[in-house]
Amino acid sequence: MTCNLCEALEPSKRGVLKHEHLIEIGVPLKQKVLGQANIMITIYECKKCHTKWQYESDQNDDYSGWTVI
């Protein structure tokens, strides 16, 4: 079950900011797509409800952003 703050996060929308209970876990991954800017993938966990999120930062994809994992 997710908390209200996690439920309010808009998935698959670039530029949506994290909420205050999301903490970064692990090391951000960097992917390189030929001819494009790097894509950063960062994993977060909500310290309130323990939902795990992936944030993908891809300037070429309007639908990159938050995904529950």
C-alpha cells in the first residue's frame, strides 16, 4: 500500500519533483544512447510506505520520469 505522497506522484512525466520521504538508494546508473545526451536512472525508496521508485531522466522522452518498481 502506498502513502498519499507516493499516490500523488505523476508517473511517466518528466520534471516531476520527488516528495520529502523519497530517499535515494544505490548508485545512479548512466546510460548512453548513441548521438543523444546521457540518461540517468536513479532508484528511490519511500521511507514512509517503502514503495520503490525509479526516476529516469531523459531529455528526449517526454514520458520519462517516475515508475514504481
